[in-house]
Amino acid sequence: MADNGSYVGEQGAGDSASQDAIDAKPDRSSFVSSLVNKMKKNASEKPVKTPRDQVSTYQYNMNFEKVGKCIIINNKNFDRSTGMGVRNGTDKDAEALFKCFQNLGFDVVVHNDCSCAKMQSLLKQASEEDHKNAACFACILLSHGEENLIYGTDGVTAIKDLTVHFRGDRCKTLLEKPKLFFIQACRGTELDDGIQADSGPINDTDANPRYKIPVEADFLFAYSTVPGYYSWRNPGSGSWFVQALCSILNEHGKSLEILQILTRVNGRVARHFESQSDDPHFHEKKQIPCVVTMLTKELYFRK
């Protein structure tokens, strides 16, 4: 933006203001321009319009035979070679989550102490199942973790390597349906000291060759903490995140939209929990969960 308020285009005055560019290096603007021109030419030859019957409603269709499958991977004990300790309290989490998601209508299966290969196999197999009679899919990972990584009993694996099986181009029977991942695990070793504050419809899976969606669409990731930070767990009552999640879901799971639910979970964890430790370094610490959403509609767990 020039100082006098007039707009100065990056590619010069000759370029069309309607052309999109990508925020990436190396500079491929000439490639992007030729691609856009080709797309425009194709568009002029064959107009692409979204049919009226595909104008989506604002809510995911839940009128299916089943709500869907929920896989809980509960990793408590780890090989000595990993250097990871026993996750006392995680069985409390798994039990509470099993009841909670079962009450929402999910078919829940719990798998305990899974290796990396076992986690990979479970989720790949789940993605290859027929979900055409299900409204959505959920997966809950309870384990140790690092940024972008989750621990199996024998080491670490990338979270993306587990979730990638459910992309739109790989799991066709979950296309345009919500795929929910809840992850209770550390994402680093930073501690949050906190800061003093004042108190206070239509079946959308009908195929149409002219209608495309991103393969990464319709995912939601609810992490117990933000990138880089520890995630807290109480050996007696379970993890802060799961306690809050189950509490809010049990109370509002069939009335509030999923992001309203998770916002309340954030608030519960942020305000109602604080660490208690004999080690001053770990005493009176706070935590805030983190929601990453690629959902394209509102999600209510009701028909």
C-alpha cells in the first residue's frame, strides 16, 4: 500500500487484480499466472457452476444409521528404550471418554498400549472400512507426545501419518463428513506460568463430477495444549483436558455446536485448573487447549 493510499500491485500495473498468488518461495509468479490464464480459458469453454441442489446447508447431515466409530488409543506403559514413564491416570481418561462418546451415540473401541505400527495399522484399517451409513468419525489419542509427534509404546510417530488415511481422496465414505481427532499429549516442554487477571438436510455425499472439495477439508483437531507446551495429567483424576472435555460433553454434547463445546472446554481448563507440585519449577502452572479446525459446516451431535 503506497503512502498516499493508492494500491501498488506486486507484479506491476499490467496484471489483473483478480489473479491470485501463492505465499511461497521460490517466486513462481509466472507459473501461477499461466496456470490462472489456463484456468480462465477452461472456465470460458466450460462454465462451472454449483447446482442449486448442492448449495450446502450450514450444518453437517447427521441423519445416518449410525453416528460413527470412535477409536480410543490409550497408551499407559512404554518401553524402557523410549525414556517415557507410566502415564498414571490415563485409564481414568479412557473410561470417562468411553462412556461420554458412547452416550453421544458413537460405537466406541478402546485399544491399550499400542506400538507405533499398531496405531498406524488400526487407523489405516479404520479408514478402509465402509462409513457410508455413519455421520462422522472420531479418534482419541492418549499418550506422551512432542510437537507434531505422538508416542507409541516403542517410540514416536508423526500425528499426520496417522490422520492422513482419512483424507478425502483416501477415505471416500467419509468424504464431506467430520473427522474428529482429540489428542491428549504434550507438545513440547514449555511451562505456562499464567498471568493474574481480574475475576470476572441434503445428503452432501451425492457425487457430482463438477464439484470438488479440498482433501484436507472436514477435519478437526482438538489438542490438549498449544504447540511447544507441556500437557498436565493428574494420576488420581486424569488429564485436565479430558476431565473438562467429558464434563462439557456430558452436559451440552447434544445441544451445543462442536466449536461452542470446545470453547467452553478451553475456558474450563484455563480457569479451573492449576498445577500443584512439590517442585517449585512445576508449581502453579496453567494450560490452554488448542483447536485446529478445517470443518466446513456446524456440527451438532443430534439427528
